[in-house]
Amino acid sequence: MAHWRAVTMIAWYDARAFGSQQQAFEHHENVSVLYKEGLDASNPKVQVEAIEGGALQKLLVILATEQPLTVKKKVLFALCSLLRHFPYAQQQFLKLGGLQVLRSLVQEKGTEVLAVRVVTLLYDLVTEKMFAEEEAELTQETSPAKLQQYRQVHLLPGLREQGWCEITAHLLALPEHDAREKVLQTLGALLATCRDHYHKDPQLSRMLASLQAEYQALATLELQGGEDEGYFRELLGSINSLLKELR
């Protein structure tokens, strides 16, 4: 069954299957279901077979080419499902230029919703590797083979080289509170790698100062409403922590 799912999923991504945009949409609708059901931590065999069958390359090609936003959302979901908790896939993603593909994706006009999902994915991958290495050091429960795989995922240097320090910082301009929260989390996770870039970025300093004033006002309103530990107070804390680190 696992083999059938992997082979079926790979076949769905055959380039010859693409015709009209409607066909592409239906195509990805079905593939997203396959990923949701089959490509998770409980199906490592499916994940490996999918990678070896070329699924990752095909996902990246679709994200790199002109497709409807609805299609790209589903393909990005599939990519996230494939990469999380699967260091071998993360290694291949970096080798195939995945960071460049995602960089181009978030810089396209009208793809703000995808940018937030991409930033969330990067945050998850950075912290996943960090926690795996910390857990191995403290508890020795992570298998040596998997730990070695994580150590071969050179994500942070790749993010720095591909300009993600600047890209992530500039995404703070997004207007939604939830989007800003995710960007702030990612800025914090990248702090050790991107500190010098952050220091040299006057736009980031101005944006953080502006957000600090905005969320100070909102946190005050929360406090007046009886919320001692409200959502805006948490966001303000994240901003204050970043500003303190960058002094």
C-alpha cells in the first residue's frame, strides 16, 4: 500500500498530465489529499519513495513556474508535508535549489499569503533541527543515523547566502497581526545567523520601532480591558526582545 501511494503520487506529477488551469487545479487537489493521507511522520517509507521517485523536483518546478495561486497553495502544502521531520528530504531540497525557488515565490506580487506560509516553514525547519540536536545532547534518544542526517542539513548558511535575512526582515511590513507574529518568530530564530545583516538594515530598525509603538498602544488597551497577558502584549515582548538584542 505504501509503495502504491508513493508511485501514484509521483505519477500525478507527470508533466504530461498538465493541460488547462482547471485540470492543473483538479490535479493538485488530488495530490494534496495523497500527501495529507500518506506523507507524514508515520509513513517514512512513502516519503523516501516519493523523494527517490522525483516528487520533490516536480513540486519545486511547479512552484517556480506560472500557476494559479490556488495551485501553488496546495503544492506548498505538499512541500511542507514532505520536508517536516524528514532531514533527508531537507538535504535534497537544499541541493535542488529549494531556497532560491521559495525566495522567488515570496517576491512575486500578490503572494503575501504564500510568504507567510514559507516563513512559517523556514521557522519550523530551523527550530526542528535545533531541537533534534539539543535532544540528542541531553537525552540521547535521537537515533545516531537521524542525528547525522540533521547535521548534514546546512539550512542556516543557505538562508544567509540566499538573502533570507533581508527577505524575512522586510516581511514585517505585512499588515496582519498573525503574519507579523510568524515573521517575528522567524527573525528570532535567525538572529544568531543574521545579526550583522539586521544591524545594517535601517528599514528593519524603523519597522521595529514603529511596531513597538503600535503594539504598546494595543497592549495598553488590552491591559485596560483586564487582559494581563494578552496577544498584543506577547507581540510587544517579541519586538522588545529583538530590539534589545540588536542594540
